[in-house]
Amino acid sequence: MKALSLVSILSGAFATSASACDICAIYSAAQAHGEIGKGPFIGLAEQFSRFATVQVDGREIANESGQYMNSWVSQVFVGYNFTEKIGVQFNLPVIYRSFKRPDGLGGIQTGTEYGLGDVALLGNFVGYLYESKKSTFRWTVIGGVKFPTGSTRRLAEELNEIPEDELVGPASGVHGHDLTLGSGSFDGIIGTGIFARWRQSFLTANVQYAIRSKGGLDYQFANDLTWAGGPGAFLALKDKYTVSLQAIVSGEYKGRDNFAGEIVEDTGVTAVYLGPQINFTWGDKLSAHAAVDLPMSIDNTSLQTVPDYRVRAGVTWHF
């Protein structure tokens, strides 16, 4: 109750017109994120996902064998903004996954997978930027290429899956295409995003589409659409730092993969998540965020383990 009162007080305190220093703080926050401003930036983003719910065609079933997959994806990124509107960014992911699953022969298999994922080179362009004391609007477009640098060793499991009528015990919802570090393919990435602010309230919205090509072992991941956004408010807006709280709705739509000309049934998913995100910036140099995503709806095809939750965090330093 006290925390709620404090938030209400802060929100009320910032309901007046933004001062000149408030605008500077908002502009500096965008620079700290590397979204605008000239020069180099570097950062680290982390996402942990826990997959321990087993579903068949969107319906949860008993997890008799206690199967799961824990996935850590750490992304180191560096970028350079040539102007206030044009920049590039290079992403290098390092992936660690641990799992437990039935082996289809009556036993249980545990293991880990670790290594470099598929790197990506992205370009970004600020198509429109408006800034005033009361409002801000920024529209950004991105595009780039993902390269086949991650190992595709786990995709070979698709060649050796035990037919359903020959299984002993429960089937595995943790597949080779879930564990693989890379796709073995060159893929295109396009996307767009907006940031809109009115006084101390704001809204973000971002969407990204991955266009997949055929990769290792004649396996082609389906194109996938990811999106995220939601309303937020600045709880602190100072010359030296900002703090904001945001409600993030995010989601993904992905079709079914193709392997050697055949549809891979256990690969399609449509998911929606909801959770809080806190953002922090220090001047025009440092930005950080932390968030939790909880699944509101997950509709999958065939048998899969699906996320119970996701935890995200990141930090960026803009030189």
C-alpha cells in the first residue's frame, strides 16, 4: 500500500509541464540507449528462458518425466552512429542450454549445449524525430543479415527421431531444433519501431521479421515475427539520471519448419507475454533495463515444451 502511494505521488509530481532540463534528460536517455546521437556504443543483453511446460497443439499435458530446457542467451553488441539518424550494430550471441528429456527408449537423457550462436549485422535509420517540451516522437527502421556462425550439430537429431508408434515411455518435447546453436543459414532481418511521449508518459512499439533461408542439413527454419511494446512513465527525470517503469506486451508468431522437403510438425508457435520492465539511464552514457515476461497465451503445434517465464536484462554504454 505504501509502495502504491509512493508511485501515485511520483506520478502526480511529474504531471506538470516538462521543463527544459526534463527535455535534456529525455534526449540524454535516448543517447545512452544508442538510439540517437553520434559515436560508438557497446552493450550486453541477457535473456533466460525456462521451458518446463509440455503442450500438445496448445493444450497442456502432464510432464511425466520432468523434462525441461533452461536457455541462457547472452548478446554482446557494438555499434556506431555515423549521424543522428544512421548507424550500424553488430550482435554476437553466446548460448548456454541445459536440458532433461526422455530418450524414447524408456530412459532419461540430460545434457548441455554451449557456444557461439549466429551473429548479425544490422543497420538502423531514424526516419522521423520530433522533440518538444511536451512531446517526443521517434520512428526507426532496421534491416540486416544474420550469418551462419553457430553450430548446427544438434539438427542431426532430426534424422534419428524415433517414430511415435515405437516410443517407450513419454515423448520428448525438447528437440534438436530447440537445442541447436545456429541455423546454418543466411537470414534477412527487417523491423521498425516507435517511441512516443506526452509529458512524462510514453509508449514504445517494435516489430521484427526474420526471413529464413535453407540452412544446415537441408533444414529451413520458418519465418518468424516478433513484437513488443507498451505504455510507461518516467518516475524520476533528473539532469543526471532517469528511471521509468513500463508494462510490456510481447509476442511471437512462427510457422512450421521444413526439413528435407517435409514439414516439421513440432515447430510452430504463437505466443503472447506480459510483464513489467524498469529502465534506468545515467546521463547520456549509461542505460540499463530489467524485465520479466509471463506467458498469457501459447498456442503451439504438435508436442513441445513451452516457456514458463522469461527474464531479460541489458546494459549499454554510449561513448
